[in-house]
Amino acid sequence: MPRITSNIIELSVFCRKGTTVRYLLLRRARNEKLYPNIWQFITGRIKKKEDAVTAAVRELKEETGLKPKMIWVVPGILSFYDPRSDMINLSPLLAVEVDCNVKVKLSHEHDKSDWFTFKEAVRRLIWPSQREGLKIVKNFVIEKKKTADLTLIKL
């Protein structure tokens, strides 16, 4: 019987220039064993004794060199089944706003990054839960200031 765990965090990173919003996606390197060449959110493990927000800030820095301006809890959980470990993983999704003018510095896990419009980002993401998560970020955080204020995390 599969076990249920929650040891992965996913980040929908975006920046704003005036009224234009761009979403950051990273492409997994070709030499990665799991899912090479796919575009994805920033994704990483939550270490022992680490909460999801601390893991998010660490993963953002490790995978992109970026620092968060603001972070929101997204009202939705991403999930996937890993047949190698026979586990169902429930992943918190956080929305993270960063400065558009800071250059992304990729880790070895990824070979490319790019900023996309919402429609372009949805087309690049292959996992249904990530596409749905991005829609929630757009509807809840980007377009609904009053509701987004409810889940803003103080840094």
C-alpha cells in the first residue's frame, strides 16, 4: 500500500514590470535521471527540522540565486505518485515574487530558465497539478489582492 508523505515544496515564481507579469520556469538538465528536459516550477526537498517556507527560501536561492520579495501560501496542494518509493507526495505550493532585474543563476539541476507569460507557462508545464497550481496563483495572488493578503507570509 502506498505511503503518503509531504517532503517536497514547489514554488511558482513570478515578477512584475508595471502591469506585466512573467512566470519563471526552469528546464531540468538532460543528465538528470528523473524527468530530464521538462520545464517545471522550482521544486525541492524539505529537510528534516525545516518548515516549508524555510525550504522554499533555501531552494529559491540554491536553484536560481534569487531572493524573495514576497511569499504567499497558495490555497492548493500539488500531488504526485512516485512508483520507485511507492509514495504519494502532497506538495505545498508557494507563490514567490522576485525582482525582475536580478539575473537567474542556475544550479546543476537545470540547464535553462526563462520568464513566460501565463499562457506560455501553462503550455510548458507538463504536469496537470502544476498547470492547475499556476492558474490558482494567477487567480488568487496576481489578480485578487484582498484574498492574496490573507495568505501573505511576513519575511
